Amino acid sequence: MRLTKKKGDDDPSARERILTAAEELFAEFGFDATPTSKIAARATVPKGLVHYYFKRKSDLLAALVDRLPDEQVEPARVVVPGDVAASLRGLVAELDDRMRASYLLSHLLWREADTHTAVRDALQERFGKVVDQVRAVIMAASMGSLPVAAVDTASGLLALAVSYRHSVARHVGADDGTTNAAIAATIDREVEFIAGALTVPPAPAPLAR
């Protein structure tokens, strides 16, 4: 049945309340176990208004992806010329700051990505942007002196570590006593390892006999 547009339908606050309610309920009960009627009740809107803004329940997930913070970090903000490790630490700190306000949403979307193609594609696109940012920071910090293949490999590895950490961040300390400080120390070791592997001087060529 086609919903008739009524006065008040285009209420940005109602749409935001619906998304906030969906985020909370999906995180608490899961996407499949959350009916739109429950979302409407928590958002204090008529059920028809949920379908007015989001024709399918899966459209709510796509809209929640757009709620994730912008992850674009300009290299100039974090690059320390000649110091790859310090530059990467700066980038990771920037990405952490932007994700800290949406740990719950990030975890929810990573969980639902297994069964919802639109979410998986959107998160994959965001992951690609993180890889590109890591690559740009390494190249700027090293002033382009490193082999492209090595930089590409390092960028993918660090992006994977950062993305995984963000996907499980809301569970830090929940079961095993892990603290944010311990997680930060782990990623810092990974940064040091990657930077060290990139900047280690090449082995001298063997002497001819």
C-alpha cells in the first residue's frame, strides 16, 4: 500500500529518531529479530512513518552506514617527514578519535555485513579508503623513497589491524579484561613493526669471488 504524504512526514528529527532507535535495537536484539513496529515504538513515531522514510528494513542498515564518521584524514595533518612510525601513529590516533563516538554502530555494521551485501560493500569501500590513507601517509613520510610493492603490502596490513580493532572495540574488557590501553599498545607495536620493516636498510650485496 502506498503511503500518503502527510504534513510532518518530512521531519528530520523523526528520521533521526528512527535511525537512533534502529541502531540501538539492532545492536541489542539483532537485525532479523527487530520488527519495524518495535523501532517505531522506541522512536515514538507511527509505524507507517518508518516505511515512509525506509521502504525496506534493510534500507535502515544502508542509512546507518552513512552515519559512520568521515574517515578522510589529510596526510598533512599527521605526516612527520622522515619518520614513518610517528606519521602512522598520528594517522591511527586520528582514525581512533573519529570512530570513538560510534563504537556501537561500527560493531553492529561489521556484524551485519556477513548477511547484507549493501553493508558489506559499503564497509569494504571504507576499508579501501583507509588503505589509501595509510599508503599516502607512508609515501609522504618517506618522501617516496620506498618500493611501491612494499608500501602496498604494509598499507593493507595496517588497515586490516585498524579496521578489526574498530569492529570489536565496544567489547573491549567485556570478557577477558582487555583494556583500551592494552589494545593501543598492541597497535603501536604493529605500527613500529611495519615502519621498521619498511625502513630497514637493504642487505649488502655479497662480494664477488
